[in-house]
Amino acid sequence: MIDKKIEDFILNQSETFMIPASNVAVLYAEHNIAHAKLMLSQYKYSRVPVLNEKKEYVGVLGLTEIVEFEMEQNFFFEKLHNTSISEIVNKDVQTVGPSVTLEEMMHKLIKEPFLPVVKRQEFMGIVVRQEILKAFSAFAHDFTKYYEITKRD
């Protein structure tokens, strides 16, 4: 359990650690894999959330899933244009709700660069590991400006 004063300090480093959906690059399940590969490569994203036509969260797609698909198809590139993202999207990705605790967020971000924030199936945005690390950097540098730390006997 995170000490309450430390948790308060961390949480005060940002109004919210969530990047809203309107500011997140996403792919749509009906797009083809070639489109996804181009977008991921052009913008240098390793993975992005995938939504359906109702803008509901489906999963995450990254270059790893695309390369695995290419290898299964013996790099038959025509398949990239004829196969929708929905066929290879990774649906086994941890998500969080909008009221996630700092402790849960940190636990899940150990293995993931970002966590999709989902309320029912509605995609709300993402929490990025980098933002949490910035808050902990501020903690490491500034906590003693506001609090005194004494060693217990």
C-alpha cells in the first residue's frame, strides 16, 4: 500500500494522468493491416488502441502483431491489403477504468507502456507509463521541500 502523503504528492503532479481519447492516435478494426503498418511506422508508435465503428474499445495493435502476421503469411504482402485489423488485434491487454487507483495503475504499467482507459466499452483515453515516471521523478527531487523524512527507530 502506498503511503497516503506520497500518493497525494504523486497525484498532485498532474490534473489527470489520462490522455483523453480525442488526443490519442487510434486505428479502426475495419482498416486493413497495410494501413496500420503505415500509420505505426510513419508516426513511430509501437502500438495503439483499436476501436470499432462505434468507437468502442476492441484491443491494441502493434508492429509485433503485424510482423507475426507477415511471417505466418510468408511475407505475402497482398494479404496486408486484404485483411482487416480485427483479425490480428490483441484483445488480451489490461485496461483500467476512469477511477483507477494509483497503486493499480502502477502495478499494471510495469508490463505495459500504456493502459487503455475504458468505461464499459467506451474508449476514454490512455494512461501512459511515462507520465507516472515524471511524477515519481518530481517526487524524488521535490518531496523533501514539502515534507520532512525521519528514520524510525
